[in-house]
Amino acid sequence: MTATTNLEAAANAVAEDIASDVRGVLANKDLDSVPQIKALRQRLESKLAIARELAAEKSRIATKKAREAANTANAYAHDEPWQIAGAALAVGVLVGLLLGRR
């Protein structure tokens, strides 16, 4: 879940950086006299707001799915502890044998 959070934070930071750069260009006072620039600014702001909402919703969905997966794994481990222990033992033996061959 930490990797997902880090990835989401990095994506949001890049998107905000791009938005900041575009805002900087469009905020140029020399462009205030052009009506198309004003309309472009409004469209851009509304689309950036939508993009922020979508990113936040994506983050909520990813968090929900990760939480559900963790709860499912936890429930399985509590319902079938001997199978988990047996699988861990088998993996440990296999790794030990592979390392012992070297």
C-alpha cells in the first residue's frame, strides 16, 4: 500500500507541476487583451479541477481495493493457519536447498 501511495503522490506532484507551468504561461499580463486566452484559462481551470477529482477518486478506489485484499488475506490466514504455515515451510525448505547447492 505504501508503494501505491508513493506512486499516486508522485503522479499528483507531476500533474500539479505541469498545471503550475501552464498557469504561469497563461497568467502573462501581456495576454490579458486576447479574449481567446481568457476562455482558454477558464476551460483549463475547469479541466484541471476535473482531473484533480479523478485522481482523488482513483486514489480512493486503489486504497479500497488494497484494504479489501489485505482483509481477504488476513481472513484466509486466520481461517487456514496450518496451510499458511505449511506453505511457508515448503518455501523455506526450497530456498534452503537452492542456497545449499551453491
